[in-house]
Amino acid sequence: MSVFITGEIGINHNGDLEITKKLIDVAALAGCDAVKFQKRTVEDVYSKEDLERPRESPWGTTNREQKLGLEFGEKEYDEINSYCKSKGIEWFASAWDIKSLLFLRKYNLKYHKIASPMLTVKPLLEAIAEEKRNTFISTGMSTMDEISQAVEIFVKANCPFELMHCVSTYPMRNEDANLKMIETLKKRFNCKVGYSGHEVGLQISLAAVGMGATSIERHITLDRTMYGSDQAASVEPTGLIKLVRDIRIIEKALGMGEKVILDKEVSIKNKLRPVNWR
């Protein structure tokens, strides 16, 4: 099965639909399977105190103004839905609260995503699992016990899911990648395991594919110097094209793990292998 590649637009659109469309264009051109967004009901996800704290941004001087400035509503998502269809690419979003989940149902999306911060929010996980859509579950900043409790919810609901190894630092240092967790999660939970990366560069994501990751998610941006907390840990257009190209090469090169003699090897074997050696 082909590695599922998601270009995480997240909040890198900076509240601008034109930037959003350019990022969708890049993902489609590169050959990504999907793009992903983040959907929040700001007043439900964050406390009043957190929203009122000072924060300079293009939208104002408080955290509330920044969060609301990055949040798309029905008008924007209708446009995103239509645009992705025109480009032949899937889209989905990580819902951070029940209202956002109900909002996303309108679009009958194929996939759900559990963001790492939400992995321990049992009511949200149960509501998502009830829909029985294929769900990617990021495991950043989570213990094995917390991951196990989340998996139990999806198994009980008979909802298809895929864990994603993730380290929740932005950007992530290469030495913190801990890619052997991909195999650890596979063995522990007997499920598919992907990789959601926040590193700078492509090597770690490519190595994850070589280690058996069944999906790759990377934040994408038009320019890493743009405003936004995720931009520095994102992949620019040229890098995304290279990433998808190299993933497709690697997945073909991995083969099936069965020893075979290629037809092209037979004549070389007859030529090089000694028959009368003493």
C-alpha cells in the first residue's frame, strides 16, 4: 500500500484564502494525497485568561484576536472544499472540540485527525470514533498509557485508525526524532503507524518511510519566514516536491521482503557464477 502523504496547512494560511489556495496548489502539484487544516471553537478550546493575555499579531494585541484571526468559518471552508475538489486532492481537519467536529460533518470528509494536544480528551475521541472515518492519531507529548487509552476508544468503536509517531517541538531537533518508536508502536498496538514531523529538512521523514511509516504528515508553507508559530517547522514548495518524489522512490525500493532472482539477473548469474570451481 502506498504511503499516505498529507500536507499540513494547519494555520499557515494566516487567515488568507489566497495563501490557502496557493498551498493547495503546491500540495496537489507535489502529489500529496491530502491537505489538512485545524478547526477550533476558540472560546471552547482556550480559557478566558489565556485569550485575554497580551500577544502581538497582525490581528491585534491579544491572544484572542490572534486565534480568531487564524480561524476559518463556513464561507472559507466551502471555498476550500470546492477548490480541493477542482484540484483532485482530499482535505480534512483536526477538530479541537465537539462544535468543530459537528461543523466538519457538513463536508462528509474521508478522514479525521486527532492532534497531539487532544489525545487525552476522551469525549472528543469518542465522538470522532463514532463516525467510523479513518482517523490519524498523533502521539506527541503522550505516554504509552495515554496512547493505549486512546487506541482502546477506537478499537471499541470499531473505527479504523492509524497512529502517528510525533515529537511536539517546533522545530524538532534531529536527535529527538526517536524513529524507532514507529516499530515500537506497531508491535504494541498491532496497527499501522505513520510519522508526523516538525523537523527542518527532509531526511528524518524519508528515514521514517524506510523504517515502515505508512503515512507522512508535514507542515507546508510558502515561506518559512512568514508570520506564524508553525512556519519554521514547515516545508517550502520545492522541498515538498522533493519529499513526495523521494518517498515514492523509497516505497518502491522497499519491495515485499521476499528473496527473488530477477529475470535480468539470470544471464549475469550464468556469466559470473563459477560452475567448475575447485
